[in-house]
Amino acid sequence: MTDVLSDENIKTILSSIGKQRPKAIDKKRNVQEYDFKKALRFSQDHIRTLSRIHENFSRLLASYFSAQLRTYVQVNVEAVEEVSYQEFIRNIEKKSMLGVFEASPLQGSMVMDFSPDVVHVMFDRLLGGQGNILEKSSELTEIEISVIKRVFAKSLDCFQEAWLSVIKLTPELKEIEVNPQFLTTSSPNETVILVKLQTKIGNVEGIINICLPHVVLEQILPKLSAKHWLANQKKAIEIHEMEALEEKLQSTKMEIKAVLGQTTIELGDFLNLKNGDVIRLNESYDSPVTLQVDNKLKFYAQPGVSKGRMAVQVTEVSTQGVVFDDD
């Protein structure tokens, strides 16, 4: 029996075919926007090196704050990123404390920013309090300015030590500012490195920001490569260090044993030993004596007499490094 399509079935099939049109191929190009006002001037290698430097700085800063504030302080690098100076200024919290400093031989000014919570806790701890956040609406007193200047100055000492692996800096605090709008250290579109340090003093958390303009770091950018930074970690040993090390070695006490030979005997024979008995060793009479230093084979020697006393003379240095067990 043959199936025959009706006119209605044919119209239905043709209409469904017309609806199934091929999908258009999406030919959108993968284009990334680039803002020439925010040109990237630091490579990822530079960012990684700056991160290592400021990780060391954060450890030094945590140790200093813990000693000065008499409480447990944590300082960790949260981010090291490249931004514009205008963006850095815009994100500064109100009532923050800004320290403008220079670090010769670098040319230009840098900024260290303490967030309000960090500043208030520091003031309270340094002035004898328990570390409570006491917000001030009035201007800083001369005593408070003196206190915060000392904190900034000591923080810059830690900054100097952290940068010794790259360059010897001499940081100097220039001014303390509380209004970021008055800072004119760089042009608004200048590229800067922003280092964010997450800081926890007791139970209070805050941020310490460090702004490093590109114009300041430009002359030392070649030194911020990982290859150069790691090479500078190999510090040359100075003469006084060699002398101190030699002096320590001279006074070191070590156990030295000259072993003529070894053998194995039964316990009964050992208990029955008398004066004049002979114990046969495994070594030949002309075999060298092994000289052990702290149970490690270091030298070979020959037995003899020196100034009427039994002695050994070193004949060869052992390179095996065999370790002997006293048991």
C-alpha cells in the first residue's frame, strides 16, 4: 500500500522548511579597549619585584608597630597595582594621614597614607590608651603631629631597609598632610604604583597605602627586574665576618678518633680477656688508620710516635663522608 501526501501535508512541510533559516555566523572581533591616558609603564616583572620588596617592608613594619604599640600587629601586602595619580587621590579616605617623603638618590616625592582607623588606634595606644577608635573632629595638636611624625620617620627606616636589595635609599619625611586635595606631588594622569598594605592592630583593621610615581622609579626600572633583584641577594662576605667565623671555628670542640681496625668476637671470649691476649683485627698491619671526626670518616692516617707519645699522621683526605654509628 502506497502512502500519498495530500496537498495540505505538502503545504505544511514547505512552510516549516521556510522557517528553518540558517543561523548567521557571528563575526564579532575580539577587540580590547585601550586608554592611552593610562598607558602601562610597568611590566609584570616590575610588579612582581615591587611585591617582594614590600612583602619584606610589611614584615619590618609589623615588627616595629608591635614593639611601639605594645600589641600584636599584622601587616600584609593586599595588592600592588598600576593606577593614575588622580585615581589614588580619589580613593583616599577622609581624615587619613598622608606623609610626603623623598628618598635620595631618587628624584621626586612619594606618599605614605595611613587610613583613619589605623591613625586613631595608633594615637590611642601611643598616648597610653587601650587602642580604641576615637574620632577627632578638631585639628591635630602639636603633640599629636609630633607623635605621628615619629611614626612616619620610623616607618621610613623600614622602607629604607626593605629597598636595600635594589638600591640604598635615604628617605626623609617632608610634610604631613590631612587633605589629599592639597597634594601636588604628581600630575593627575601620571602613572603611579599603588601598594596596599592590609593592617590589623589588635582588633582594628585598616589600610596603609604607598604611592610610588613612575617618574620617581623610572631611573631604577632596570634594577627592578627579577634577574637583577635575585643577583643582588647574594651578599659578598666582608672581612670582619670571615674573621668572626674563623674565630668561632677555632674554638669549636669536636671528637676525633683514630681507629686501628675492627673485628667481631664472642661475648664469652670478651669476658675472658687477660693481659697479654692478642685480638686479631680484620685489617692488615699495613692498612691505613681511619680518622673519624664526630663519627664521620674524614681522613686516612698512619700510626707512629711523636715526642714519646702515640700519634697518627694524616696521609689522605677521605671524600666518602661515611657516618659511623656508636651503637
